[in-house]
Amino acid sequence: MAPQLQPLARSDSKTKFFQRLGLSLQNSSDNRLYELMKEEAIAGRERILSDSNSLLPQLRGDPNIRPPYSNIQICESAIHNEILRIFREASSETKPMY
């Protein structure tokens, strides 16, 4: 099993992200791979923010809570499940990076 690394902060640069993955900003194939990964992540985020099953239990069924939901309304298990789904449904190009 690969050694576990500290997570990157959301505020970290794209350059730092590329370095962590061993990619190069000057390589067009690496940039394409990055864009594909970003598309998969965006699709996952959109699924979470539009699915009422992603809500915290105490918010489900509240008629005043409507999509798109905010991050503070989403339960951790929904995020975890979506991460697993992104990996499971990843393209053959992006899956090795995950």
C-alpha cells in the first residue's frame, strides 16, 4: 500500500496539485487528465448538491430546504459515498490517478 500523504488544502495551487500527482503543467496529456478528473469531481459534487438523500438526517423532509444544497447541509457519509462512486465510475484514464 502506498504511503498516506497529508491532504492538500483547497487553497493550494494547481501547480502543487500537479506536483503531488507527479504531473507536469507543461504536458498536454497531463492537462487533459486533470480536466477529466475535474469533470468527474464536478459531476459528483452536482449529484451531492441535488440529491435530498445527501442531506443531514435532520434536514431531510424539510420543505424549506431545496437544491442546490449547501456544503453545511450535506452529511459526511454522502460525501464519502460519492467519492467511492467517482472512483468506481472513473474513466480508464483517470482511475489510476485515484
